[in-house]
Amino acid sequence: MKIFKKHYLNNTIDALKFKAWTDIQAKVIPSATKGKDIIGVSETGSGKTHAFLLPIFDQIDASKHEVQALILAPTRELAKQIESMARFIVKQADETIHIRTYSGGEDRLKEINRLKTSKPHIVIGTPGKVYDLAIKERVLPLHKVKHLVIDEADMSLDSGFLNDLEAVINTVHKDAQFMVFSATMVKSLRDMLKKVMHNPLEVVLEQQNLSQLPITHYFIKVNPDKILNTLESLLKTMNPYLGLIFANTKEEAKHTAQHLRQAGYKVTALHGDMSSRERKQALRDIDSLHVQYIIASDMASRGMDIKGISHIINLGFPKDMSFYIHRSGRTGRMGQSGQVYTFYTDRSHQSFKALLKENVTLNFADVKRGELVKKQTDDAILKKASTPARVKKTIKETVKPGYKKKYHQKQKHKKKGSSS
């Protein structure tokens, strides 16, 4: 594993307690350290952040006080998460490397004045903020950038950052190393990359099949006007280590968080309308397990590797069913089982059709008298979804809490060491 020129990076691997490279690290790092352009397609939690950070640090010239690496992320939360990992590496370094993160919500004038007097070696930021400082204000010079990373690139395009991305890319030196990581590779993204990348190495990790993950999927029919009432009833049946509740809009995330707080639950929210201070506090609460539930939109949570999630609750199917896969993959990790609960209505047949193609076992359930009671099936919705006869019909049973106790018992016996 010790393949870096800089000795402290090999020590960093030990400090991170890496025992072996993840699949994407093993395929990316050897080429990335040689300056090769990279296209990596992988899910959150695959270890891709260190796959690009370690090679970048190996090639930074600390004696040159100029911006040498630029890392773009679609959200402030992800930018801060990357910054945290980068600063851990800096702590191991035997040289001084300066990092700055630009992601909105900070004192803009202070940022501009500081850039006029000094430049960091590594910049981490959101496309819109970097565009503001580099293109509009012209205080963040990028013409000497040797390494450009676009993380969760498909999400940046979904957020409408395509024009900002292209403008920033055009200011970077044409011979810079480009490393692009994405959960999916859409045509508009590939077309943009063809213009700037030089014979890139493509690393595509197949998504795990939902039916092969240690996850149980429950589907609960709801009245659209009584979703929060159903949610409260469901929460009374469980005691998660950490639960992640997905809302389909930031408005729904805010409203749900407020409702659950008033009901006495320890919750925090992650959505696009939060201030920088609120986001920092939310992430601290999550890291310290001061909350039991996170209410999040897909945009705010995408790319964030939140450990210990035992339960996922979807307040409805996402419009893009690929997001259902991303959501579900947040649980059932590190040898632990996971549970995904999804609210649906009579109009959800197209979503079920997509799940049947993934061979997901459909467990239909109701919440009754403080327990989750599985029911035979929902013939009406499955008929609309053109369900084949192979759908598994379950026997009535109750699912009682106790996950948290089991989780802690497993954690005590789990071997130390992980690759993140």
C-alpha cells in the first residue's frame, strides 16, 4: 500500500488505519499519482475521496505559494467533509500545505481581501462560489492549477452548475490533470468531459444489486394528508442507532424536522435553506450522536458518508428511482443489516415496477397498536405495476424494536480498522 513519494503520506495510511485499498482506491491511486486523467463512477462510501486526495498531496509543491489543486463539490456539506479529510492529512505532513474552502455562507469580503494577500495550495469549493471568486471577482487565480477534481459531478449538473463548471474549467491550465467522480455518468456530463480530458482512465464500479444487500424493504401505504401522523406512529415501533428520513423537497424536510422536534424527538435537518452556522451545528450533532434522526433532502445528503445508519425512511418515492438505490445504500454497511421503510400511495405503481426489475422483495406493512405489522400484499398496486406472479407474499408478523442494542453488541466485537 505504501506507494507515495512523500513519506508522511505512507504514515497517513497507517493513521487512517487502512488495512487494504477499497476497489476504487486500488484502481485509481496508481494512475492518479502519475498525473493520469480519471473518470470514476462509484457510490458514496466507496473510498473515492482518499483516492484523489492522497495523490494530490503527493504532487503538491509546498514551496510554491499558488493554487495547485482545485476540488469542486456540489454542496457545502460535501465540501466541508472533503476539507475535514484533507486537514487530517495535513496534520500528518512534514511540510506546510494551506487549504481553504469556499462554499457560501461565509464573510465574502473577508475571503476576497485574504485572497488578495495570500493564496492556498488547495482550494475546495462549490462551483457557484468558486465561479464568483475566480471569474467575477478575479481574486482566485486558477491558471496554475495542476489538479482539478469534480466530485459527485452528476449532482452538480442536476443543480444547474453546468455553466459555472465550464467557465471554471476554462480558466484552468489545459494540461492540468482532471479527475471526475460521479454516481452516474449522464450524456451531458460525458460530452463536457470529452472537451477537456486527455485519454482518461475510466473506472466504473458496478452498483450493488439491491436484492443482494442485507436490507429489508418495507412499504407502508399512506394518506397524503396524514404522512406526518403515519411517520410518528412508525417511529414509535423502532429504536434506531441512527435513522435517516428522506424528504423529496427542502420544504418537506424543514416541515418534518419542525414537527418531530415539537413531538419530542432528537432530530436535525440537512437541506438547502440552512445557514452555514446551522449546517456546522447539524454535522456536529450527527458526529456526536446527539440526534437519533436526520431529516434530509437528496441534494443536501448526497456524497456525505454518514456512518452508523441503521434505518432509512422515505416519505415517498423519489421521482428518479436511481435515488432510491442511493438512499437504500446508506444502510446495511460494515456487516450490519439495515431496514428501509417507504411510504407510498395509489399512484406509486411506476416506482414499484422499477423495484421489481431490481428483484427487490416487497414487504408490505401497516402500523397498528405501536407495532409494524406485515400484511400479505397490495394486489391493487402490484396489478398496476404489471407484477409477475413471483412476488413474494409474506406471512403476518410483527417487527419489534431492539436494533440499537444489537448494533452496540456487534460494534464491540467488530475488528478495528476500516477504509474510508
